[in-house]
Amino acid sequence: ITSDTPGTYTIDATTTDTDVEGELFDLDAEAVEKTYVDAWIRLTPLDDTNAVDDPHTVTATVMWDDGDGPYPATLTELEFTVSAGAGFVGNVDTCTTDGLGQCSVQIVSDTTGTYTINASGTVDAGGIDVDVTTDGSGNNGEAVSKTYVDARLTLDPPEATNAVGDDHEVTATVEADLGDGLWVPVVGETVTFTVSTGATFVGPDSCVTIGDGTCSVFITSDDTGTYTIDASTSGTDVDGVTFDLDADAVSKTYVDAWITITPQEGVNEVGDPHTLTAAVMWDDGTGPYPAVGFDVEFDPEPAGAGFVGGISLCMTNVLGECSVQLISDTPGTYVITATSTVNIDGVIFDLTTDGTGSNSTPAAKTYVDARIDITPLVDRNPVDEPHTFTATVSVDTGSGWVPAVDNTLVTFSFETNDASAFFVGGVNTCLTTAGTCDVTINAPSAGLVVVSATTDVNVEGEILTRTTGTTGNGDNAVKTYEEPPDLIVVKTNDANRDGVFTDTESTGWPAYPNGFGNEYYEYRFSFADGTVIEGWSETNEASIAGFGDTFHLSC
């Protein structure tokens, strides 16, 4: 006998006319019973979807039946298997059924895909061992499947460098893997960004993904440094599985570079070289550092200044510095600009000393000049006659010659002194007023006297030494002291005034005539150096004590 249905069945048997030595028997056996039992196993859930790395519980239920059941199959040990790519949490792939005939294991996978789970065991079904397995036979359930899906949020670029103040775009991409290993865009997902202190968002700090799963925001910073940008989503749905995504943070480095020029201002004497030093620096938030090996170009305005050797270009050294020398023979203020183009981590900076950012302003250099003059330059004096020299001190800062500041000290000196000349009162210095001042000399004897004047004049804080007789200044003064000349005067009635001294000669002027009429005198001055001055004098009726005399000289 057999049965596909659990239960207890009665089996009876009979004979008819069983012959025993002629006796016929109709036999009827006592009935016997046959019990058929069944057992089976089923897994739940039949299929499901989880996020990768999330444990998934698979529950087995084992039952048996003898026709009066079913009953839970307790204390049955089950063994589970899962297809490659997934595993069991804690490597536990067995369990023993409880009073409900149930027990569970957990599977997990870090790889997207669909995985098949089976379970099997041997059930004590009323003393009969029944093998159960999830093969779909009889009352057994089939193997169950588990699909692992994934989602990701990425930011691009992973790192970048920008100049301070520049906007930087950060792009988020939201994608899902539905279990087939292919990443597809997730559209309409809101991505929220954060950035570390020191940088700010240009506009909103969130965006919604478009058809390719991307969206972007912009950040900026006026401060050097490296800033961290993060992004996240909340409730991203992938086939019913919810993901709260958090991107791997990316970094953004803001760098700056600048150029300075020193000294910022100064005053120099015309013709003096003036050193200008440019310093080029950069910073990524951990500096500053010197920008080494970059060209710096210097440019003066307006025209009139140049560079020593014609060199207006230099290259920065290990300190980020380089120098040129400015020079001008023309008074005035010149504005010098320095420029340089530097590459800092791929960011190009066109630097100029325009006062923006950390750049300095241009340098201002004032070239000044001064001069000193003596008047009169040439003169003759009789011995023992005081002679005054006037010094004039002038300065030029670029707007033309003007008097030096008041109280500028001028010192006079004898360069040649053949006449034993001396400064009256022993005073050989004076202080200017409106650019001029005087000293007086005298001499007891005849001879040549050459006088110079020197001053240290303050021009815009720069002390310039100027001396007569040197380039750019007036000449030294020449004073000749002479003995009085011999004088010969002859009265003559010769209206022709032929200059021939034929009449009586006398020394000194003769007495003036009384009365009216014209009288004539011829005279000759004879100087010690051999100079002779001759002439004639006419007195007339208007003369009174010599006033009104007309003198006629020839030299």
C-alpha cells in the first residue's frame, strides 16, 4: 500500500473456503493499521531587496503531519546555503527549530546582485526521519532570492586649487545599482552641501539632480587655506530601499600671491642710484612662502628716470626677492610699478603693485637737486675797501628752481688769498632768507682773492652738499684788490683834447675855476698792475664844486 496523504490507514484480510483436512474455513484477520507521515520546509521571505551590507534575515519553518496535524517540527537542525557573492553573518549557516518549528539565519553581501538561499534538514516525524529541502518538491517550499542594491553620491573634482575670491564649482552625482552591477543616474534627488569654516557658498547650498544624476553648487573664499566640502542626501529610494547617502568629502585649496615693492617712497639726489626691491610671495593657508624663479618688470612714470645699466627686469631669488636700481638726472617724482606673472599650483596670477588685495601700492621716488651761486662773480676793489658777497641757494624738486628753506647755512672760504683778505668781523657764514645771505670781506693789500661758498641744504629730507666752482653750481667769485692808481691831471684849453700832456702836470685835481665858461682837463690813472685809464673832463658854467662835471673815459 502507499499514500500521498498523511494519516493512519486500516488494513484487513480474509480467506474463503480455506481447506484444512477437508474442513473449509472462511478466515478474517485482525485488522492492522498503517500510518503515513509527511514533513516539509519553507523559507520566508520568498524574495526581498536590501541595501548592500545590510543583514537580511531568512526564516525557515519546518512542519510534519501524521494526518492529525500539521505539527511544528521542533529541535530540527537545519543547514542553509547561499550563492556566491553573499555570506552568512558571523559565518553562522545553521540553526535549530524552536517550539514553532522555526529558526533563522542572516545573510549579507557587500556586492550588488541577486542571491539564492536554500535550507535542508532531517525531521523526526513521529519516529520516522524525513529529509526536507527547499527544492519545491511535495510540500517543500522553493529556494528564496535576495537582491542587494546600492546607491552612491560622489563629488567632483576630488581636489582643486583656485585663486582667492574665485568661484569654484562642485558637482554632485547620485547613482544607483539595481543589482546588475550597472550604475544608473538618480533623477530629482536633493543634495545638500556643507563647507568648512572660511569658505562660503555662492548662492544656495543645495541642488536637485537632473537627467544625468548631477547637480552643482559654487563656493568661494577670500582667505587662503584648504576647505572641505561634503554632501548628503536623505531618503534616496532604490527599488523601495531607502538610502541616506554621504559623499566622500572633497577638498578645495584657495591660494593667493602678491607683489610688494620697497622702499615705498624716498628722496634721492639727482644722479644717485636708488635700489628698488620687489618681493613676490604666495600662500596656501600654511605660508606665506617666497615665489622663487619668477621675472619681475619695473616701470617708472613719467619719462625722465631710467635704470642703471638699462636693467629693468630681475628674477626672484630664494627669498622671493629681486632688485633693480633707478636713476635720474632730472628732478621730479617718479612712480615705479612692479609686475610679475606667477604660477602657483597651476593657478596663474598676474601681479602688479596696484594696492589691491595684498599687493603694495607703487613706489614713489623723488629726485631733487640744489645749487649755490655767488654774486658778484668778478669785481675790483681798492685795498681796505669792504666787499660784500651774496650767496643764493636754490632747490628743485621737479617744479623748477625755488629758494632753499630759510636758515640754510652757507659757509664762505678763501680758495686764493693773495691780498691777505679776511672776513669782516671774522664771520664767514650766514643763514639764508628767501634763499640768499651775505658776508663781507676786506683786504689790507693788493692781490687776487678767490672765494667759494658751500652749503648743506635740506631738500625734502635729503641733505645735499653744494659748493661753488663744482658741476651744476655757480663759479667761485674773483675779487681783485688794488692799490689806488697814480693820477695825472692836466688843465688844457685845447678843446681838441688830444691826450698829449704838454701842459704843466699836477697830481690830483686842480682847483675848480671861478666864474662861468668851459674848462677842460685831461687825466690819466696809472694802476699798479700797469693798467692805464685815460680821459678828459669838462667843467662848465653850471658846475658847482665839481658837481655836474662830465667825465669821458677810455680804457
